[in-house]
Amino acid sequence: MKRRNAWLGVILLALLLGAGGRALWLWLDRPIERVSIRGEWEYVSADYLRTQLAPLVVDATWLSADLGELRDRALQVGWLNEVRITREWPNALVFELIEQQPVARWNDDFLLNPEGEPFAFAPLNPPSGLPDLAGPGGSSEEVLTYYHRLKRHFEQLSLDLTQLRLEPRGAWRLQLNEGAWVLLGRRQHEVRLARLSASWQRELNSLSEQIRYIDLRYPNGVAVAWHGESEFAVQDE
């Protein structure tokens, strides 16, 4: 009899603890009433971030909220590069946010971060003064890497590389000082760039404002199209 009563006592205690734990959980798992955002931002504002993040916690409760899922959804906000979320007693979530650092424009509707990863900038306006890059889907890292390489080359000529394009067939073209275009083609880039540097230092520098584009795709020499002249085409072999 004593053993039976002991087991009944254990069962009753377990039920009481279970019921108490359930009641405690329900009491703690209240609707989220406050979302705090922390971080230092240069390009986005706190109001913008609140507007983007508020819909993510609608109908969410403090204990049941899946912070991993919330983080993944928050990272879909274009300007966010990293998100950390913690719970804050009694009914708040804290979002620690690190914004993307744009280094270039990409295919008109996107920006690139330093790793060459594209992200959408709308509804915000893109920063001014960024180089304008473009290429087929999946080529953003390649184009950004080549941009940095070419930028160092043209800085030696006191030229600013303002646009770089990778065409679907693999040919490259670029713009200098927001003016003349350079048709670089698909191959022999080092030889062609050396030829351009020599021609620029010798004579083209003084005529830069009159140049429409420079075609480097000839086997030898450099072809120049001037403003007001008709276009010509060269097959890149």
C-alpha cells in the first residue's frame, strides 16, 4: 500500500509540474509587442528597416517565434548583409543588423557588395558615384574582379573606369571618364591594353573629348571613331 501511494504521489507531482510548466509557457509566450533594431547604417534609415521588418513578426509570439526562420526572412531585405536576433524580456525581439556595402551598380536594378554578390536597392535610391557594371546572370563576381584589375591599369593613365560590360558571347567593353567607350573584345586583353596605353600616351589623351569609341579588336593598331562620324564594325575573331 505504501509503495502504491508513493507512485500515486510521483504521478500527481508530475502532473502538477506539467500543468505548471504548461501554464508558465503560455504566460511567457505572449504576442511580441516591441521590436528593437540596432546597428550603424550609412545607406539605410531606421524607419526603412522598421517598415521592412515589422511584417515579419505579425502574429508571432515571444517563445514560439523561430529565430532562425525570422533571420532568413530578414536577410531577404535587400540592404541587409547580416542579421542577429535575440529575445528580450518580457515581450520584445532585438534585431542587430549589418547593412550591405555597395561597391558598384549591376545590371541597372542591383548593386554589388565587395564579394560581388548582387542585391536589390529598391525602394531606396542607389548611391551616386558607383561604377556601372553589367553582364550575364551569374557573372557578377567575375565582372567585379576584372573591374578592379582594369581600374588599377587605367589609374596609371589618370583615367577613371566608369562602366564595364561583359557581353553574352564573352566580349568586354568599357567606358572611360564617362565619355569614350573601349571595345576590348574576347581575347588578347593584355596585348590590346598595352597597345591602348601606348596610343593614349602618344596622342589620344589630347583628343579624348572628341573620341566616341576606341576599337582594339584589330590584329594590329587601334581604330578610333570620332563624334559625328558614322559607325563601323569589326568582327572579333
